[in-house]
Amino acid sequence: MPPALVALGALGAVFLVPADARLAVVWCGALATLAVLLIAGETARRGRAVELLKARLHQHVADADLMAYDLLPVALDRMKNGDLEDDVIPSLPEETSSDPQLVAAFEGMAYGILDVLREKELQRDSAKRAIVNIAHRIQSEIHRLQDDIATMQFRHGTPDVLSDLMHLEHRINVTGRFATSLAVVGGGAPVRRWARPISLHDVMRAGSGPINEYLRVEQHRVIETAVVGHAVEPLIMIMGELLDNATRYSPPTSTVVMNTEEVASGVEVSIEDKGAGLTEESRRRAEFLLQQGVDGLDLEDLGETARIGLRVAGILASHHGVKISLRPSTCEGVRAVVFIPDDLLTAVPPPKYPVPALRPTPQWHLPIGELDEEPQYERNANGLPQRRRRRHAAAAGGHTAAA
């Protein structure tokens, strides 16, 4: 109730009561008015204090949002790029009205978060480097085994032994693909480098080489083009992983068909199997694995099964601008399409060495009288038989007659 209204009420009561009670009413009215004034003042003061606290709370919330959603992510990105945490510690603007203790607490919390993330990033990088080093050691041993197999192939000429050695060499090549995939997952790159462009046909054949069921892969139509040298080995790895999936999840008696098609800005290589196809959930999972390689792969994301094939394909595709998509096949299987941009394509280079001329076609099926070059025999000046061609003899007879 407003103090003025209380005072008016007290004044009215003074005129309404008897004269001998007016003094007591005046004192009661004055005390009531004073009490109401004190209560109103305290209420106003507390109201202003509440509004001030609300404003400070809103400012604290705004500073917390600024630290959590704007400053801290930028600091994390700078740390990922190699900056030290002392150089990237976020700080609130100097004009902020937040309590200094709260500002210091925010900065201390950010420093603690960055320090923990730095330690975790160092552990992750160390683990990745260890995986890459292990994969490279495995690849070195595989190269030694391949050299030993090549030496044995020249040393042993028995067909059975050669067949076994070739089978063993293929198994070693499959193991080499696994080692290279492990290195890619750890942040490395394929070891082999190509200085010259390689034809797309040879790249596709090389992709089907280091898989178990390579005999089931067929190439139906291949465009006459070549892949630039730095993209050859990544494309071989991409096609190898996709072909391995296609042969793994399709009937063992079926074939996996590879085709190429020229599009507006590149070439599409399709890998089509005759499996059971993908459910919607399986398709989302496969696309997630491909996209995970594009967004960045953490070793903790591999899980217990460690299915790295599609992840490796996604990582290599993102490094070279290649796009991979999964589509339904016409035979209810899966059709994986690899888009190769024009930047990675070039003309087929000429052969490094001259190609020898083809041997003439044998004419054993023709009668002797119809042969183009029927041999004739004569004796030379020493009386020895000498082989001559009919055309040479005819030419010699013509010269004699002319003489």
C-alpha cells in the first residue's frame, strides 16, 4: 500500500474518532505511515538489487557462452595447427562487467581444458606415428619377401613350384595392402610413388591385384585415358578396398564388373557386384564410414572390429578430390562409383620403349601353290644348295632375258 494512502487514511481516522482519542490515532497513523515508508523503501532497494543481480547473471551467462562457443573452439583449432596452449589461451574482453574472480575462473578452466586436450592430442599423435612406423616395418619385410620370391621363381623352373610361388606372392601382396591401409589410417600415405602417368586400364587392373578373389573381377569398358603419377597409388588403393568389399559380400561364384563412363568434369569408375545389396541401415553405416575418413579419423572410432576398408577409401579420396558414392545395382547388388576429376587425368603417354613389330601371320593353312613366298632351292658357285624366293628367281630370269 502506498505511504500517501496510509497517511490519508490516518488523517481521516483522526476526524472520525472522539477528541480524547485523536492523539493516540495521530501517533498510530504516523507510525503506520512511517512503517509503510520504510517497507516501500526496502522493497525498492531490494528490487534494484535483484535487477542488478539479473543483469550481472545475464552478463556472466553471455561471457560463458562467449568462452564456450566462440573463444575456446578457436583456441582448439589453433592448437590442432601446432600452436602452444600458452599462446592460444582465450581471454574475455577487457570491457566485460563480469566479476574479476569469475573471469579468472573462466580463463583457468579454459587453460585446464586446453592442457588436457593437448596431452590427449600428443597421445593420439604418438599412437598414430607408432601405427605408421609398424606398418612401414611390415611393408619393408614384405618387400624383402617379394624379392626372395622373385629370386626363387628364377631359381626353380618346375611348374608346380612356380605355381606355388606365384600363389604365395599373391598372398604377400594382399598382406601388403593391409599394411598400407594401416599406414593410411595412422595418417601416413602409400609408399610407392609414380613419376609418369599410368593408363586407367592398368590402374584398374592393379586395384584388383592385391585382393583374394581377383579372378572374379572383370573389366568391360575402359576409357582410353591416364592417371597422373601422384594419384596412381591412392586410386589403386581405393579401388582395391572397394573391390575387396564387393567380392567379400557377394556370392563366390559371381563376378564383379568394372566399367568406366566419361562425365562432364571427369570419369566415373563403377564397381558392381551381384550380392544381396544394402539395407537402409547398412547404407547409412557405409556412408558414415566413408564420410568419417573425410571429416577426420580418430583411432578411438575404429572400435573392436576395426573395419578400415571404407575408411581408408574415404581418407584417400578426400586427399585427392575423388568422390565415392554407393548406389543400388541393376542386379540387386551394390554399385560403388568412384568419380575421378579431370585434374587427375591426362593423355595416355607413349610407350617408354619402342614396341617391336608383330610377327607375320603364319600361312600354314594355305595350299603350297597359294603361298605368297614359296621357297626355291638352287646351288651356288660352290655347288652347295641355297634357298631362294620365287620372286627373286623371277627377277633374276627377267634380268637374264633382258641381257
